[in-house]
Amino acid sequence: MTPRAKRGYNRVMNQHAPITTGHSACPHDCPSTCALDVEIVNGAIGRVRGAPGNDYTAGVICAKVARYAERIHHPDRLLKPMQRVGRKGDGGWREIAWVEALDLIAEKFDAAEARYGSESVWPYQYAGTMGLVQRDGIHRLRHAKRYSNQFDTICTNMAWTGWHVGAGRLSGVDPREMALSDCVVIWGTNAVATQVNVMTHAIRARKERGAKIVVVDIYDNATMKQADVALKLRPGTDAALAAALMHVGFRDGTADRAYMARYTDDPAGLEAHLATRTPEWAAMITGLSVPEIEAFAAMLGGTPRTFFRLGYGFTRQRGGAPAMHAALSVPAVYGHWRHEGGGAFHSNSDIFGLDKSLVTGVGMKDASIRYLDQSRIGAVLCGDADVLNGGPPVTAMVVQNTNPANVAPEQRRVVEGLARDDLFVAVHEQFMTDTAKLADLVLPATMFLEHDDIYRGGGQSHILLGPKLVEAPETVRTNHFVVEELAKRLGVADRPGFGLTERALIEDILRRSGRGTLEDLEAGRWLDAQPDFETAHFLDGFGWPDGRFRFRPDWANVTAPNAPPASMGTQGPVARLPQWPDHVGLEEAADAEHPFKLATSPARQFLNSSFAETAGSRSRERRPELLMHPEDAARLGLAAGDIAIVGNARGDIRMPVAVSDTLRPGVLVHEGLWQNSDFEGGEGINVLVGADPVAPAGGAAFHDTRVWVRRQEDWDQGACR
Ligand SMILES: Nc1nc2c(c(=O)[nH]1)N[C@H]1C(S)=C(S)[C@@H](COP(=O)(O)OP(=O)(O)OC[C@H]3O[C@@H](n4cnc5c(=O)[nH]c(N)nc54)[C@H](O)[C@@H]3O)O[C@H]1N2
Ligand SMILES: Nc1nc2c(c(=O)[nH]1)N[C@H]1C(S)=C(S)[C@@H](COP(=O)(O)OP(=O)(O)OC[C@H]3O[C@@H](n4cnc5c(=O)[nH]c(N)nc54)[C@H](O)[C@@H]3O)O[C@H]1N2
Ligand code: SF4
Ligand SMILES: [Mo]
């Protein structure tokens, strides 16, 4: 093998310029984790395509990643380390050498530690890249130095908790089996926008088997437009729908009693509990009609091969964990799990068994070091005693792979905290994000095609290699480099896991996990870790000692992979969680002062805050808008394009209205995440979203926000203050 072939290149000749095709994996925080074929022309990126040979990707990727050339070769990419000049956020910068920048971080971290102890340093990171080495390596530095831990809560907590309390394991039916279903229920995920490959397999089932696609969402989004059955319910009411669907199964004798007797904890208790959860009851709560609920229940009862693809969106509610558990209980009542093409899927996080311990340095972890809640970064940086867990203030940070000034809830407090004069913040980034703008030091980061890493699916079952395919700009450095260089300066470079290359760390993960070697992975491009049929369908038992699905969850003792660390205990109002699948009204309810419910759903052309900088994505999304039902707009005297002021107790922001009958009256949607600076006034959507932890395992309820809306003219005249 030539060295180039070894690195994953396949040479294809073109009459004019040599085009090579490199093989990679999408690094973004998306359940699809697509296998990619990347055109390379003279060291530059051309078209990016989905690998046809990967049977989950199946040759399909989203448009924003197909256009990756515009992101990697973007004129605004950060290229040089820069130090702040003037006040924080004023926009004054001077270039600084890498050596100087790294020395400065080490000096500030040591000073913070000397004054307040090691916990005053908080490395803050998330999933801008999902590569296991480049994303998680910072934990090695954290643990070696006994810096504060991060309790990750921004994305998965409600969803994973709700699934895990029922099924006991975060895995499910092979998502490729959707193609063998007769009914695919896409519940609370806008798959066309957020994980397009779900549609590939669902639409195959429709084409090849005449399967019906049911979509459960709060607005008629791009996915609902593809549905055969569209169920547009009120936000935060999914558990009521699920309860009624199960009620009908018991009432009509379509529930699979033999399955429940063998595989579930207490079907008789569930049946008794659901006796009053009629379609009429659910219609009142969800806003759906009784015939809609009855018809869906009849479909479930008559379609053994029903596949529930449960998303994250409907769990970004204060009742999100019980909503997931309730939806997941439906296929257990009907016994869909028994059948090929039937059952449910949310995440495969528990199937891979990848041992990252050398990368993360978990062996060096000191159990006495505090955790800080990722989503409550505003409160942490503003020094609220209850979130500091008895520890010192945070006075020094390095931020990698995340943009909290934009993506985290309670944005005003996040920005206020980041702007503190006595806080040192270094941000390692690809672009001058809202967070980087508030930093003391900005360091330029590589993109995935410029460094080696290994990835694994969440919404599918592959482990994939993403090797370095092109050279990075000369002054841009990897996350791995920053971690290693800081370790040298902070005196921990001789500790386990340091001093190795990315490739050596990838090799270590694979070997420790019994997943072969790097050479094998390079040759094969990916590995399929899909469990066998019996395991995937939980036919050899659910993930509990008695093997039974729990209709009655133990909310106080969550054991999901991202459950709160023991030192933090349960989160939020746990006592209010329902003992059975049920709707108990945990949401931030609209009231006379805040008559609207706002959801902040992802935009198709962005990925969280990424791609909000590329022209191709920006021009397609046009501008930040507030989607509003025509009746609401008329009542408020707002026409399309008028500037609305949207607010609640957390703050207020302004944006143009888009009148749209895709919504229910009283519900508003803003699709993002746009940069804060894209809004008139310079503050973004997360000003409105709460950071109060969702029960029982924490998390942020991004789609559960009550607001008022006013016309700009009224506001300017002081008429409504
Ligand atoms: N209103 C609202 N807010 C939300 C959500 C919502 O639905 N509504 N969704 C929430 C969810 S689910 C999530 S997961 C969070 C995500 O929030 P983030 O994790 O912050 O989002 P990303 O935009 O994916 O990535 C952040 C940054 O990582 C950078 N990055 C990418 N690769 C690398 C790298 O290799 N090195 C370095 N140093 N940087 C890199 C990118 O340039 C980007 O600026 O947002 C949450 N915020
Ligand atoms: N294009 C694009 N793709 C993305 C992202 C992105 O920002 N843009 N983000 C990535 C990340 S980090 C994640 S975690 C995933 C998330 O992807 P998804 O699982 O799709 O979750 P969300 O996009 O948060 O929300 C999905 C849908 O749920 C709806 N929803 C909100 N509240 C409710 C409710 O109470 N009930 C029901 N039934 N539906 C509700 C929202 O309006 C939205 O249409 O997507 C990833 N992929
Ligand atoms: S963002 Fe998602 S759909 Fe798009 S290429 Fe990446 S993994 Fe695939
Ligand atoms: Mo996420």
C-alpha cells in the first residue's frame, strides 16, 4: 500500500486536474454520523458526498455538509491566535504567537489555582466535533490537574433518561430496519432537517412496502410535510397522546397481553392507571381530535411492524423525560418489539463499548472534585452559590468545541458572566463566535479534514475513521495540540495518556475495546457494531436484572449513562414526576401575561450554531424570524416582516415576524441557531430560554418557553411597559 492509500485516499483521474477522493466521517453533532467521500483538488476541498457503500448513509448527506468547501475555505476562518486589546467584547485584538498564547493560559491557570484552588479552573467543552480524540482529550488535562468537572446537560438528558428508565439500556432496533416496517412513527424529531438519513430508510419502507409515515410534532415542519398521518399537538403534551394510545389498546383488546406478561413489569397496574386516560381526555390536553387519536391507535393495533423513531425534540420540555418514557411504553403495550421492522429506536449510545480511558484520563480522576452544570454556565459564572456546590468561583476557563454565549440558556447571564473582569477565558475556535468575541484569548482550530479522529454513530451503529486528508492553514492547531502543550506547561505531561499522537490514541481505543486495529479500520473505513436481532429487539430481555420493561419507572435512581453524578443528586422537581406513563403538566404554562408558548427548533441549514457563518446556509435560511399563526398575528396587528418584541422574565429580544399556518394558534417557533449579532439588539434566542434543571436528571427545556409578544411601535411609544 502506498502511504497515500494508507491515509484513506483513492486516486481518481480527471482530464484536467487530478481529483482525489478522501474518505471521512461527518464530525458534527448529528445522530446520522455520515460516512463521507470528499473530493480534493490541489489540496483544497471540493464536493462532499455520502458514501454509497455505507448502508446507513446510503449515499445521502445533508446539503450543508455537501457544501463543506465554503466552511473550510471560509474567508472569515480564524487563522492566528489573538489576544484581547481593550475591554471584553469591544472587538479589539492583537496577533500573538502560539507559544506566547499557551504560556499565558498556563500562567493564568496556575494563578487561579494558587489563589482559589484547582476547582477555580473550568475547562468547558462540548460536541462541536464528535471525534473521540479531539473532543474528549481535554478531560485528560482536567483530571490530571483536578480542575472542575462538567456535568453535561445541554442535549441528551431528558431523552436518555426517559428511555433508560423504561428499557434499561440505550439501544434499540436497527434503524435500517425502518425500511422493513409497515408504519414508521417519527416522533418529536424534524428528521428532514436534523438527521436526513432517517427519511432515506422510512421512505424506502413507503416505496417498497406501502408503509405509512406518521409524524408527531408541534408544527408542520419539513418532516410533517412528508407524512401520511400528521399529528400536530400542543407542545409538551406527548405523554397524554401516548397514554391514550395505550388506553385504546387495553380497551379494544389490541394490546399484546402475552408479550406484556413475559416482558414487562406490571401490565395490570398500567391498565388500571390508564382506565381514565381516554382519547377524549387526551384530546383536551393535546389539542388533537378524538378521531385522530382513535385512528392512530387503530393503526398501531393493526400493524405489528410499527417502528417508533423517537427524537430529542419532544423531550426538550420540562416534562421531557416522562414524555419519552410514555412514548416508549407504547410499543411495549402493543408488542411491536417482537416483529422485524417493529419496536423503537432513539440512540445507540450503549452498543459501542468504546474504552476511551487513556484519552480522557479517567484513571486520574479525583472523586472529590466538584461538578458544574454545563447548562447553568450563566449562574456558575455569575457566582450563584447553589450552583458552585460549595466550591470556589470560576476564574479561568478554556473553551473548546462549543459556543455557550449563543447556545446556552439564560443567555443574558451567560454573557454577563463571561464578561467578568476577573475571569480569564481562552476560546479555541474555527470562527469568531459569540463566545470567542467575549474571550481574552482566541486560538484558531483545525477542521475535521485537517486532523485524525475516530467517530461513532448515535442514530446508527457504525464506528468510523476520519483521517487527516488535507493540510491545515499553517498557524491553525488541533485540540489535541492545545491539550498536549498546556499539559507540558502545567507540569502533567508525564502523566498517563499524554505524549501520544492522535493515531496512537485511536489505536488504543480500538485495541482496548476489542474492535480491531487502526489498520483494519483504515482498510474498511467503518465497522458495524449493530447487535443481533434478539438483543436489538430486547427479546432476550430489557436492560434490568429481571429483564422486564418498566412501565413504572424509578425516577429517583436514574442509571442512564449521563445521569447526574452522585455528588449532584437528582435534579429539578422529581417528586412531581408521574409514577406511570402520564401527563402531569410540568411545562412552563402560558398565562395571561405570557400567552404564547415558544419552541426554538433547529434550522435545516445550520447545525446548532455551526454553519451560521456560511453564505450558502445563511442565504437559504434568510434571517432570524418568529413564526406565528395568522390569527395571532392579526390579533396583535403584526404583518409579515414587522419587528416583534418577544419577552418574558428572563429578557426580551426583537425579530421580524413570519406569518405561517404551519403552527397552532398560541404556539411560536423560532428556527436557529442564528448568531446573536444577527438579531437587532445583538442578543439571541436563548435570552428567553430557562436554565432551571429539568427533572430528574437535569437538562435545558429549549422548546418550553412562555413569552409575550409586542409590536415594536407600541414598545417604542412606551405603551406596554
Ligand atoms: N435555542 C436553542 N438552543 C440550543 C438548542 C436548541 O434546540 N435551541 N439545542 C441545544 C443542543 S441539542 C446542543 S447539542 C447545543 C450545542 O451547542 P454547541 O456544542 O456549542 O454547538 P455547535 O455549533 O455544534 O459547536 C460549537 C462550536 O464548536 C466549534 N468546533 C467544531 N469543531 C471544532 C474543533 O475541532 N475544535 C474546536 N476547538 N472547535 C470546534 C464550531 O466552530 C462551533 O462554533 O446547543 C443547544 N442550544
Ligand atoms: N439541521 C440541523 N440538524 C441538527 C441540528 C441543528 O441544529 N440543525 N442539531 C443537532 C443536534 S445537537 C441534535 S441533539 C439533534 C436534535 O434533533 P431532533 O431530535 O430532531 O430534535 P429537535 O431538532 O430539538 O426537535 C425536533 C422537533 O421537535 C419539535 N418539538 C418541540 N417540542 C415538541 C413537543 O413538545 N412535542 C413534539 N412532538 N415535538 C416537539 C420541534 O419543533 C422540532 O420540529 O439534531 C442534530 N441535527
Ligand atoms: S450533519 Fe448529519 S446529515 Fe449532515 S452530513 Fe453530518 S451526519 Fe450527515
Ligand atoms: Mo444536541
